[in-house]
Amino acid sequence: MKAATALALAALTWTACASPEKNMTDDVTTEAGGAHATHGGHADHAEHGAHEHRFVDPSKYAERWNDPARDEWQKPAELVGLMGIEPGMTVADLGAGTGYMLPHLSAAVGPEGEVLALDVEDAMIAYIEENLAAYGPNVRAVKVPSDSPGVEPGSLDRLVTINTWHHVAGREAYAAKVLEALKPGGRFVVVEFTLDSPIGAPKEMRVDSASVAADLKAGGFDASVAEETMPNHHVVIGVKR
């Protein structure tokens, strides 16, 4: 069975994803009891120490996290399809980091839609705001607390979190807050590394797809493991009844 990563604790931050050739993955740290990270790397774990580093210089990481070659294994078009995005929707990327997924979401919702780039890290928010032209005219960066998606109840049609859920402390409670943020019928799409992926967070941090589904169900979602073709990830989709 495919599997993914287990979420953690300790110093507020999020990162972004790297290319498999460099053996990179997502790495993020959060405040104890909190949740949030972005798309980052295994080498970053080693460089800074797991659960302790902050990403105060996004430009240092953006070249590799936003590398177009990442599309080959992250498959953003497939993720957009799994999210079931329609023009005019309001969608969010939880743990947006340096914005890898934002252009794909922006194109999917179209000019009448809105994309929220959610992150706990000031530096990531500043980086996204400085580079909005690269993401799309309908993208807005929002700094959020570590224990909540930080948006109005019932304001989102879709929310995706990529390589981040394993960093969330108190995942069942956090899932309930995501549920509150979604509109009826809204989807929460959790993308995580499998246990046997050659890239990704340290294996002791990973959590399998059944555990992610259990988190979402405990938070009030109808949850199921999605069929997908990504070589290094699994996807769990939660639907608000």
C-alpha cells in the first residue's frame, strides 16, 4: 500500500519541494501544537536539523523548489484534476512556500476565481507578494497561525496541502478547522510522500494514507485514498458533507 509522512512540531516555518535528483523533499517546522509547512527538502532537514530551522531566505530555495522539472513527479495537472477545480472557485494552498503550485491553481480557477497562498512564515509571504506577477493576477498571500488555516468559515471551495501534513501537530483537530473553512461539498486534498519514496521527509516522520484518511474522518470529513500516478506520493481526499 502507498504511504506518506507523519506530522511534527517545534519552530514555526514551512518550506518547499526539491527535485528528486537532488534527493530533496518537503521540510517544515511548526510551533508545538500547530500545523503548517510547505513544499521542501530532505537535505534541508539535514542542513538545519529536523523541526528546528526557519526558512528566512526563500530565494535561496526557490530555484530548486520551483524547478519545472518537478512537474514530472509532482504532477500538478493531475492534482488540479483530483481537486475538481472549476472556474470561479476560491481555492487555497496550505503551506504555499515559494509558490510552486500557485500558477496551476490560478489558471484552473480563472479570472473570476481566487487563490489564497497560506503560510505561517513571514519570509514566505513576503516572497510570494514580491513575485505575484509570476503566479497569476488572482493570487493573494495570507499569513496564517500555526494551529488553523486562518480563513473565514465556509469561504473555500478547495484546499490542498502538499508535503506538509506530516508536520501538523494535532492533525485531527486541525482537520476539523479545515472542515469549518470549506463550503458544503468542499474538498481537502492532502498530498504526502509514500513510506518507500526515495525522496521525502525522514521516514520516522511519514504517515501512511490510511492514517491520513483517519485524521480527516476524525475531523468530520468523508475521506478516501485517491487513484493517482505520482511515483513518490499518495493523495487522500476529504469531502465536506
